[in-house]
Amino acid sequence: MNKQYRKPLPGTRLDYFDVRAAVEDIRPGAYDGLPFTSRVLAENLVRRCEPSALRDCLTQIIDRRQDLDFPWFPARVVCHDILGQTALVDLAGLRDAIAERGGDPAKVNPVVPTQLIVDHSLAVEHAGFEKDAFEKNRAIEDRRNADRFHFINWTKQAFHNVDVIPPGNGIMHQINLERMSTVVESRDGVAFPDTLVGTDSHTPHVDALGVLAIGVGGLEAESVMLGRASYMRLPDIVGVELTGRPQPGITCTDIVLALTEFLRKERVVSAYLEFYGEGAEALSVGDRATISNMTPEFGATAAMFYIDQQTLDYLTLTGREPEQVKLVETYARTVGLWADDLKTADYERVLRFDLSTVVRNMAGPSNPHKRVSTTGLTEAGIAGPWEQSDDGLMPDGAVIIAAITSCTNTSNPRNVIAAALLARKANALGLTRKPWVKSSLAPGSKAVQLYLEDAGLLPELEQLGFGIVAFACTTCNGMSGALDPKIQQEIIDRDLYSVAVLSGNRNFDGRIHPYAKQAFLASPPLVVAYAIAGTVRFDIEKDALGTDTHGNPVTLKDLWPSDEEIDTIVREHVKPEHFRKVYTPMFRIEKASAEQVSPLYDWRAQSTYIRRPPYWEGALAAERTLTGMRPLAVLGDNITTDHLSPSNAIMADSAAGEYLAKMGLPEDDFNSYATHRGDHLTAQRATFANPKLLNEMVRDDNGAVRQGSLARLEPEGTVTRMWDAIETYMERRQPLIVIAGADYGQGSSRDWAAKGVRLAGVEAIVAEGFERIHRTNLIGMGVLPLEFQPGTTRKTLGIDGTETFDVVGEPSPRAELTLVIHRRDGDRDDITVICRLDTAEEVSIYNAGGVLQRFAQDFLEAEAVA
């Protein structure tokens, strides 16, 4: 702590650290040119950095040097139950390892406040047109996840600094936005910016409030939980100036899908974005959150908005105490984080986006950045004439899932209310949902239900089949539940092109539902419109969605609500008391202190959900040689974590399904891959289990790559199911490597995308580029990420999977290492690759074998000294 910069905060009883003074002591006038992100990072250094290192670390920020590491200490860690649970399973396993080596396991606890929200476990088995769907889905969730919830309840008592929000209360990001994010924290008499890491790539949702929040993998979160600094290098900070105003009838979903396409093309990979300008000033925090939520779809790390009057209005609207709202304003104005103080911020790169150019948009059919206007579906070959079955059951191009889901949109009252108003107009004209559409409404907050009821709009949604099925992350996360068996069989028998339309943030192939061949992202009112139409094979802007009670055609413009209608409902019916009613009781978190539990978890031997992790066993205990590695897969560009470790429902004929059946689980209770990630024996069978995988080692007789979870076992050259190849290689103790193209590991911050390959015996991944979170997860598991030099690819090298590979050289930050390729014909190629251990901390973690192995070493050494 650098006490010389600690000063009283005017008008309060708190102190603050004067980061402006600290920066000006090094270089007068420098603070005014710093972007918002740099100011927050600099404050963190002034408050937390060792005094001996402060000047050098601040100089890095002032000079915008990106070649040196500096520490960042997030104020808190936020987890959803899937990655949060697996992180805590890892810590429970670490306690076992510490105890076995003579240490005190009770001392292994999160040091940083950790909030776990159970929001990823519910599947929509009962749709929104069914009576009591919410209660029925919750009952199924509790039954299927009994082992998981038993463990989570143990963690509440066994670990210090862990608070748990139980299932049925909302989505992590929306709860974070509406309640948990303070914008300005106050602890031990000091005010400072709220900062956090979260175990989900959409954690930047709260960047909309001016809260620096980034998504990390579970392994990096574990490191932060345990009190280690998150070492980083100054990121690219890109200014995004928003100009103009949206056209009438344009939702923020339309805006964010256009922005996603724009920013992907501008290559903002790993950048911290800062939105400003007249367009940004006019956006509500709900609209800003819709934009910030899509940060990983931009390819970025953060998407910040400045603190301004909109921030204060939102804090008031969502029921924050007046004293907290005043503290936010006072602190932001004092330290230069208020919007007016950022007008002198200097960005090395500025992008400009005109909001007035945005039209009504969707994204798809398989990637969030593949924008297509609603009028452009015809040109894309998706809309057009369609045929229906003779019995009228279902057309080609059928929308089989229509879901208002995800914090992306349900945290934005304007978007939800627009959908409800469209439903009201549709009901008045006698329109109905098509019978083959599985419709649902899964808000991320219970406050949504209260303001819809207050406005008399919830019954309108229910009448069209959009009753509330959950307060959880559902369809967007692949938890869309089973289809009507008759509809599913129709899809199979006629090989129909069937799709999902959802208001989520992810639509990767194979993610939403096994029988939804593709998926489109859309605004909530468009989701309702497509449920009425029942197909994507028509022009939704021109063609009739149906006919009214008099037989007259009804088009989208007849149903679309005006901006004035939407704003009136928001103004009159979205109230602070709704948020207080929801969150005041939710955050009365009390621990039963009288209940004593063992510091060691009593692992259930037959559980397929929770199992002691194998970090000191098998491939993880073996020495990494980086020699003689065979390719497990040769992959193309844009490989997502859904390809690497899918999260959707487990099918009976999959490797995981066969294992669960052997363990005695009925097929109805197989649940999703995501829910089984606390049991490595189930979870590792998800490795490369996506049915849409294209492994270039597996080709048909014409040389085309075959689609599926397939591998080619070498040296035999036999094509097998991926898991069968993995099992064989594990038995042989064969070290493995994965070769890939650009943007490897994009998508969800899924630590099992790294855990699965490491348990299979993969020692290195060589790709043209890595997504940030996945790269850190690989390091956290002791897998070496290597990057081809520009111009070198698997194709230029002619890699076909028959080769073996060695890595020569000592791993160090961004070092040049040699990849030795041994060809089947005896030839050898030596090429230079870049070691993507970017910091000294990452080298240390990799050398230890991973995050937990590193912590165990440090902990036991400290215990020995003590």
C-alpha cells in the first residue's frame, strides 16, 4: 500500500487513493490523456502494488508499454455454478492433496470474496405454453443435480469467503448488473473502483456500468480466488465513438449484432474497448449492457462505458441505496472517472460507428458475428418458398425453438417490453404460435416478471406460449430441453431444415439443440414474430405472418410497437421497488455457523457429477516430454470451445451417454455435458464430442473432410470415434499435439476445453492464433500454446496427421521455439513458432504443471517455513 497517496474523499468518511497525483509525480499532465481503463488499472496499482515496484508499473501504463507484466488485483470473483462448481471441486481436491502431504486443508480458502450463482443447471423440459412450467422445470433441475447441489451446499459451510445464490433466482450477469456491482466499493475505510473477474466470457456485461470486469476461465479464477495477482500486460485500448441515433423501431439487439459484425472485421481481438460519443451518451444502461454483454463475440476482452448520469439513473432504478449512488458520483468526479473528465482521453486507435445506419438484424445461421438483415434472408438463400407436410404438421425451414432467453436481452427492459407489446397486438388480432414451435421465456432476473405483471403484459406473452420457464441461463447455453417426440421424428424422417430463433448471444453449430440444424440470434420481439410465423423460409418484412380473425393478412409492421409505446411502459412500470423486492431477501446470505462440516469433502464413489479431480494422477502426473507427439486432430479456423467440449444435452449414442448408462443413469436424466463437469470421467468423454467437428485427418473417398466426433488413430491410419482414439492413446501413454488454424478456442470460457485435452495426453497446441481466455486455460492445465509465425499454417506445411512432432527450446515469455516435424517418409522440417506463455507468471504456472500444482507447491513451502 502506498500510503502517501491516501487522502480523504470529500463529503464522505472514506479515504481514496489519489491516482492522479501518483501519475503526475512521474509525468506531469500525463493523467489527462489516459483512457478510462488505464485510470482504473493505475488506481489498482497505487492501492495494491508494492511501493518498490509502483513507479515502474505506473510508467508502463503512462508509456503504454505492452512488453512488461504488472499485477492486477480484482476486488471479487463471480462464478456461475458450472465453472464455479468445478473451480470449487478443484479446491476441494487441492485440500485433499494438501492433507495427504501433511498440510492443513482448512487453510485452503478463497482469499478474494467469491460469489457463486447457480444459474446454468436448468433445462427447458417444459415449454412456456405448459401450465406451471417453471415449477416443473425446477423440480427436474433439483432431481438431476442432487449430487451437484449437495456439493455446492457443502462449500457454503466449508469455505470462507464464498457466498451462494441458489437456483431459480436469475442469471449471474444480470444479478451482477442489477445488484452485485457497486461501481465503487468501500472496504476498510477506503473507496475504490469495483473490479472483478468472472468464470464466463460474458462477464463484461457490467462494463456497461463502468465496472472493469473480464471473463476468465475457471483455472484463472481459482488463482485469483487464492489471492494471487492476475498478471497482465497493458492491453490495446480502442476507442469506439458512437454517433447518430437509432432509427425508429430499431432495438439495441439490432445495434449490437451490427456492432459485432463491424468490430470483428476491425480485428479488436483481446482489446479493451471504450464506447463514447453522442450515441453512447444517449443509450440507457440497459442498452449499454446489451452491447457490453457481447464483448466475446466482438473478440474483445472488455467493452467499457464511462460513468455518467445514465449510470446514476440506473443505480437508482434498480433500487441501490441513495448513499451508494452519491458515493459513485462523488468518487467518479473526484478521481476523473466521470464522463466529462474523459474528453481528453487519447486512444491510439479510434473506430467510429453510426447508430443511424442500423437496420433490423439477425445473426446466423451459425455465428454471432454473421449479421444478416431481416430483408437479407432471401438473398442469403434462407428465406423463400417452403413446403409443408401433407398432414400440415411441419414445414421445411421450421422454427422448432423460439426462446426469449439470455442476459444479453432480458436485462434490457426495452427489449422485453417490445416483445410483450408485439404479443399483445398479435393476440388482439387472433394470431397464435405455430404448434411445432417450442417457445419459452427465461428472464435473467425475477424483476422482469414483476414489471411485466405491473404492466399487465405477462398474460399477453403467456397466451402466445411465452410463459416463464426459468430464471436461468437456458436455451442460449444449450439447455433447450427435449422436443415433442412426434416433432423430432418428423425432422428425422423428412430430414427437415429446422432452426432455433433466440434472443441469446451464442448460436454456434450444435450448441442450441441437436435437432436445430442452425440457429439465429434476434431481438425478443422478432423471436415472438418467428414463433407466430413458424418458419424462416419467408420474408418477415413483407410476407404475412398469419391472418387475423377476419381473414386479413397480418405483417410485421402491423404488430411492431412504436418507440413511444415502449418508452411509456418502461417509464411507468419498471420501478425500484421491483428490484428491491427481488434482491433484498436474496442477499440476506447467512451461514449456519453452528453447523460444522469437515474441511475435506466426502466424495460419493458412484457420482457422475462430482468426483475427486485427478490433478496428481495419470497424464497430469507424467512428465511432459514434448517429443514424439502425434496429432489428435488437425483443425481449421474458428474452432470454438463448443467444438472442444460441448455443453448441450448428452445423447445416448455418445461416449458420455454410454458411460452414464453403464453407471445406471436413465437416459431421461443424462442432463447436459455442462452439468457433469465436476466428474472428470464423464466430462473427459466430451472432448471433441461436437457432432459438427471437422477434423482434417478424417476424409471421405473424395478427399472431403468428414463431419463428426471422429479421429484417425496413428500409426494404423484407422478412423474411429474420437473418444475411442483418446482411450487408445491414453493406454499407450502416447503424447499428443493438436494443430489448428486462426482464432482457436473462441467462445465460452470453458476450462474443460483445456482439461479434456490435457487428460487425453495433449502436451502442446500449435495454432495460427488463440482466443485469450482459452489460452490462459491451456496454461492453467500445463498445455503449451504455440503460435505459427505469420504466413505459416498447417496447409503451407502440408500437415496431414501422419507426422510426429517435437518442441525444442526453453519456454519463456514470447520466445521463439523450434517445432520439429518428422514426416512419415523420414523427412524432417524445423520451423520457428512463438511460445504463447506471455508473462513470467504464465511460465511459472506452466513449469509447475498447472495452476493447482503451482499453488500446492507454494502452499506447502510456506507451511514448512512457518
